Amino acid sequence: MANGDIPEDANGHCPGTQSDSAGKSEACQGCPNQEACATVPKGPDADLVVIAERMANVKHKIFVLSGKGGVGKSTFSAQLSFALAAMDFQIGLLDIDICGPSIPKMLGLEGQGIHKSNLGWSPVHVDGNIGVISIGFLLPGPDEAVIFRGPRKTGLIKNFLKDVYWDELDFLVVDAPPGTSDEQISIVQCLEATGIDGAIIVTTPQQVSLIDVRKEITFCKKVGVKVLGVVENMSGLCQPLMDFKFMRMTETGEHIDISEWVREYLREKAPELQNLIACSEVFDSSSGGAEKMCREMDVPFLGKVPLDPQLCKAAEEGRSCFIDNKCQLSAPALKIIIEKLIENNGFSRMLVDNA
């Protein structure tokens, strides 16, 4: 047996021998253990008892989800953690994107490793009050591929919850992979008895992303996880006019960079335009975007974050977008969203009451 109640040779998406659907679900078809699993006596999962003990010192648990990849979910998770830490909260950031961990990069922690003490695995810390756990810290190199099936993913997520010494946390932010697969199901099953505050869902404005967000919302409702709100990311490209690159296309289709000429022209002929912010709709939002979808599905809409090249740079460099004025377009939008999240759910008041 591996990972507690999951056989080593189990099929992918194995529900586990202690599940009511053991030996009966579609995932069990053709598994060599199907008959044995269908008859094994069911009992409580001992791992969940240990997880509950570990989570007793965690006041709030927030999932960050998305329907599709590439919408900026991990960027949001990282910046949410930076923002909450700046408010003097103790933060844990758990990366359960097993096959595509990006949190170490976005927190500036590449190359770090997890150390073990007599209390358990120790999170990797940044800025003093953010503790981070990711499979990225366990890999021998940045190019190492993670090829795990469902049971191994579930086992690792359990390890992250029961074997890590998180200490006392105000918030545990869980950065999940896109979609509704093994990782999302496992984290809900592991934490549902400990109290999950809810999920933030990140999307982009176009329909191809919103279609999958609707499924994510439906998933949350089915498993009993409250949707704390939806964030529309990359809501138009915005940056100072003078930061744009200007190109001229020749008759042969060649692109020539004329940025310096344009900037010099503006400085001489129209200096009043130099401080303008230029915005362009990158994705089609004519259908109403995430805000309209939230009204239709009766979930909170937290706000929009523009596609800001400076925010992308902050994520690449593993730093907070709130510490300087470089992210002058995205940081205020993120701050409003996070303040709304805290206010709507009474987190500050609850933390004071629980102190």
C-alpha cells in the first residue's frame, strides 16, 4: 500500500480503499484491486485526524482556483500573500499544482529546499511572515518533470498538510492547478472537516475562459466550498504611453521600430501627452465578461486587474507589486480587490475576535 489507503498499482483517479465508491466507481474498472476494494471494511482516514490537528492553528483557508491555465492565478496567489503579509498577518502559501509548480519562482525562492525538523517539514520563508510549500522545493532541478497519477498527487497533498509544521497562521492560501481534477478534490476532502473559508476564482474576460469558470463555480457548489468572489485578470492592456513600442510596417511587411522617433516627437510637439495611460482591450469582453457572469450565477465579483507589464515583471522577479510605484496600474486594482475580499468576509474582525 502507498499513500495510506491507495494501492501502489491502482488506476488513476483511485478513490481509495476507504471511500464509499471503492471498487464501484468508473475509475475502478479494470483495476486488479477492484474486487478487494469493494469488500474491504471502511474506517476513518487516520491522515485526516493528523491534518485536523495541524490545521487547528490556521484561522482561515482560502483556495485560489481557475478554469483554465494561463489566466494569472498563481500571480494572484503570490500577490495576495504579499498583500496580506504586509498587513502583518501570518501567511502560509501552499502550492498544490503538482505538475506545474510556479510559486517558488513568483516568490523569489527558486533553488530553495525544504528542511525537516523534529516538528516536521519546515516551510520556506520570505519576508519573515510568509511560509511557502511547493513540490518545486523537492525537485532536483528546474527542468525536472513531475509525472504523477492521481493517487501519488493525493498522497503528496496529504504530506503537505500533515507533515509540514505550519505553526500559527492567519491565512493559508492554497494555489491549485486549473480545472477540477485530483488536486482540487483531494484538498477539499482533506480540509473540509477543518473549515474552508472559500475559493477565489481567477479568469480572463473572454468567453473561452468564462465557460470553464462556470464549471469551476459549479464544482465549488457541489463540494460545498463557498465562492468568495471572481477576479477578472488581464482586463485590458494598460501602460504609460511612453512605455509602448511603436512600429511601422513597410510595403514588404517588415516591421521597423520607430519608438525613439515617436517619443522625441511627443516630447517636442505634444508634451502634454507624455503622461497619458494607453489601454487596449486584449480579449473580447463584449459579452459582459466576468462581471455579467457573476450576476447570472449569483456569486460575488471582486473586480478587474489590467494586464500590466510591470506586474508581469514583478512576478518574474519574485517580488511584491506593492512595495514601489512600478506597478502603478495593477497594484491599486489588486489592493481594492483584496480589501473588498477582507471586508466582504469579515476576516479582519474575525481575526480580532479570535485573538
